[in-house]
Amino acid sequence: MTPKSKPIFDPKLFLAKVGQGRTIADYSKNQVVFSQSDRADAVFYIQKGKMKLTVVSDVGKEAVIAILGPCDFLGEGCLRAQPLRMATATAISDCSIVRLEKAAMIRVLHDEPAFSEMFLAYLLSRNMRIEEDLVDQRFNSSEKRLARVLLPLANFSKEGKPEPVICEDQPGNAGGDDWHHSLKSQLFHETGSAKCASLNTTGRCTFTRFPLCSRPRP
């Protein structure tokens, strides 16, 4: 008798279902998924929504180190024997998150090449983004760096309904109007359309992704 062939493993389907060592939970905006110094014992995968990673220094200064969205992993440091979380993960919109226990994550990485390939591709892509951010930090203006952050937040060049992102100047910042106009100029340079950024009388700069003005970045 010919043995039955093993079913084709689909990483997306695997991450869409509850199973051994993995659960799915919904988080509301501003809800914390894990905190800095928590025990690192699981990897998380974002099905929908956006999250931010923040780090607080010994003197209490907080910095945002990453903005994550659908199909991103977080907390993978536990796979390299990281005992405690190095950052705090907080939802910045309503999210659906898959939690994979460390043992379950290691098992699927070993047993399923398709999952390993997807995870490796994600890590390489994230490493490229980190390198681009370092170049931005070193050589580009604050307005251009902020414009590059706003683009992925608004899902620019992706299908779907427009998502407004509001950037408000800090109180007491001299030259706020010049700053906003400089930011709008950078957004126009990145998107090719003045429709994607607008200023209003409250001093806010609102950036929205419109399908008709979307174009892939070079």
C-alpha cells in the first residue's frame, strides 16, 4: 500500500488557528501585550492591527524603537535564550495577536521548512529596515525621517481604505508652520501627490493614503 503523502504545510493557515502551544487574543488600543523586564517565554505574530515597541532607560526616558503591523513577529529574542523582555509592546490600534510558546515556535521551525523560510524572510526584511533607519538617522533631516515613518503607518501604496495619520507639532516649538510645510514637502516627494498631505488651522499635518495617488517607491 502506498503511504499517504504529508499534507502541504501552510504557514499562514498555521498562524490563523489555535493549536498546541499557540493561542489567539484580541487587544484594544493602548493595551499592553508584554512589558519590559517580563519573562520572555513566547513569540507573537500580528494578524491585524498595529503595535509599537518602546524602551525605558534607567533614568526613565522612553523611546519608541519600532512600529509593527500585520504579518510582523515580535518577542523572538526568547529564541536566543533572552530571559527577559527588552521592550514593552503596546497596541496602537485594535489588534489580533497570535502567541506561540517558545517550545512550539522552536518545534515548528525545526519541523516545517516552509515556516522556517517565511520566518527567515521576515528577519532579513526587518534587518534591512533597521539598516535603512540607521542611514536615515545619520544623513537625513528630521522631516524626511518622519515622512518615511508616516508612509507605512498610513499603508501607502497598499490596497484598502485611506488611513489618516495625524502629526501634531509639540507646544512651544518655534517655527511650527515652517516645520509642517517642510514635512508636507517631504511627503509630496515620497508619494508624488500633494493630495496625500494637508495642513489645517489647528496646526496639524494630516497624511492620508489615497488609492489614486499611490505609486510604488523606487
